[in-house]
Amino acid sequence: MSLFNPYVLLGIILAILASFGGGYYKGGQDEFAKQQMEIAALNQKSRETEQKMAEEANDLAMKLKKAENNAKLAIQKRNSDIDSGALKLRITVKAPVCPVQTTGDTPASSGDSVQTTAELDSTTARLIVAITDQGDANTRQLNACIDAYNTVYQTLKGKP
């Protein structure tokens, strides 16, 4: 049996190829296991981040609910003050200049007309301030959305 025998050469080549193939297979299995461990670690980190964001979102929702409740109490107090007459809504109106001054008027200033005020009834006053109440509610909701966005952004960015 000589080294140059084709069966011996074929055996040597097959042994070398088998060792390389086995090493390649083993390396692939090791890399797969390593990737699975890395995926599990990243999934765990993602779950923790998701849980943290959910807690922060709940906190922001509670703050918004508290602000809404406080606003409702302030609105109820203001509306009761409007109904009782303790709070009055006055608007400026243009009145024509009269040559005769009434007792309730202020002295006429120079110009075409005199500025005076008129008091609105309680129903109209409540309807007018309800517009501002809705605007305030929308602003609170918008600010809560902005806070939630910034919180999530900072969390995903990795800054506490």
C-alpha cells in the first residue's frame, strides 16, 4: 500500500473533507445557539422597556384624569358663582354719544362714541365660558399626548 494509491489518496481527502464538514456543522450549531441566547436577551430587554413605557403611560393617564377632575371642580364652582351672581361676565359695547348724560354713565370722552359695558345673563355667560372650557380640555389632552410622546422617546432613546 503506497501513499500514491488512489484509494489511500481518496481516503485522506475524504477524511480532511469530513473533518472540515464536521467543524462547519458544529460551528453552525454553536452560532445558532449563540443567536438564540442573544434573541432571548433582547426579547427580555424589550419586555422590560415595554413594561416601563406602559407604567409611564398609566402614570400620565392618571395625571390627565386628575387634571380633568380638578378642572371639572373648578368649572362647577365657577358655574355656581355665575348662577348665584357672585361672578359676572361683562362685555364692552359701543354706545352712541348722547347729549344728555344719565346717572349710570361715565362722563363722555372726546370721540365718536363712548365705551360702556353690558352684563350678560348667567345662561349666556356659562355658554361663552364653556367654549374656553373645551379649549382648556383640548389643551390638557394635547399636552398629555406630547408628554407621552416625549416619555416614550426618551425611554426608547435609553435615557431615564
